[in-house]
Amino acid sequence: MEIKKIAVLGAGTMGNGITQVSAQSTFKVTMYDIDQKFLDRGINTIKKNLGRSVEKGKMSQSDMDVIIARINTSLSLKEAVADADLVIESVPEVMDLKKDIFKQLDEICPKDTILASNTSGLSISEIASATSRQDKVIGMHFWNPAFLMKLVEIIKGIDTSEETLNNIVAVGKAMGKEPVVAKDSAGFCGNRIGVPMINEAFFVLGEGIASAEDIDKAMHFGWNHPMGPLALADMIGLDILVNVMNYFNKELGDKYRPAPLMVQYVRAGRLGRKTGKGVYDYTQK
């Protein structure tokens, strides 16, 4: 099956990033959301991202215009997916919401359409259970920012077919990504390793073993990470990380209990960059 047209559900940070990388990779894309203001914001973000590349001489204005011309937007789910070969869902990490959307997609999409979820850790098999095409449901987890990060995790549900897997690996490569195939397990591969590392940094900070700055320096200079785990946590959002760790704790056991200090920060409203304060204070910068 040749994939030419992609529908992306959600125009937020991940949705518009996936839309951008799809259009840059010559796919025709329709970006769907429930409110025009979300679509407008998503398109404006894509234009700003591409505009920076034009300013830096990495692409021409005509190249940017061609990419934007490949993108359509829609407030109608049925219209957005009508002729899509692949649908990539990128809505909030709520299982009931995702299952409801996939049930709708199963009813309105062409029978050969592949349905992918950008979930960062929820069960693909459970999402697929809401459909009658479980062989065509798969995880396609992009990393933020999707148009820059090279990784895409491809997650097989228990009934995902090899044909579907091969098609989506090919799409990932066509987008210039490095596909990593993982089994359907909490956190898959990248987050199963990375999020507990961030969590452990909070244990070290909470126990007073080292300062936040020195913890980040240790991982930056000692392990060659581009940024320290605590600074990364502030960028991701501490509330998101606590939710992920609670999910890991439930699925995988007490080893994945969220660090008390991270929970305290969330309760205090210190969620990271988006609130101006997390581990670090961004209000003075």
C-alpha cells in the first residue's frame, strides 16, 4: 500500500509538528481540530518554523510556499479523513478519548486506511480494541519538536499486521526519521528509559545529594546529554511527568513511583516553563 495522503488529528504542539514534517516530506496533509482558532494557531506555528529556515538560508521562500500548499485544514473529522491513507491521532493522553476517536475513525475511514496514535505510552492494543480493524492500528510516537527530532517509535499492538508495520516504518523513513520498533508495553522504549531517569534526578535533588545545577551539569558533561534532566523536566512539564510515572507505577510496579519532590512541585503549581517556575525560576529570565 502506497501512502500519499495523511490526516493529522489535533493542531497542538505535536499535531502541527507532525503536519509540518509530513508536508515537508511531500505528503498531502489535512490537519483537523475542533475549533478554528486551534487550526489557525497550528498553521501560524508551522509558518513561523518554516520562516526561520528561510531566514537562515536553509530553504527558499518558494520551497516554503510549496510545503504550505500541501496542507489543508478542516473542522470536520469526516471530511479530514475521507480519502486519507494514514490517520495520525495526536489528542490528549486520555484512553477513553482516544478509544472514542478510533471508534469513529473505524466507522468513517476507508477500509484500507491505517490508524496510528501518537500516544507516548498508552496501550495500542487497548486503543485498537475500539475498532474492527485491529490489524491496521499502530503506534507512531513522534518526539517534540516533531519536525526536528529524528526519532519516531513504531509500536505494534497485539494484532497489528506485519504489512501495517512495514508501511509505517517506510513512512517514518520517508519523513527523514529513524524508526525504532517497540512492543506494546507501558512507556514503550524511549520513555520507559528516559522518564525514570528524570524521576531519579528528582530523588537525588530531594535527598540533597547535589544541587539542581550540578545534577544537570553531571548529565550534560558526564553523559553527553544535550540538556540536564531537571531542565528537560521543566520543558516537558512536571504535571505530565507525574502522570506518566503514576501510569508506570500502576502498570510496572513500585520501582516507578514518582519522586516526592516532583509531586510537591506539581501540587504547588510549579509545572515548569509553562507556569514560569518549576525546578528553575524562569520569571527573571
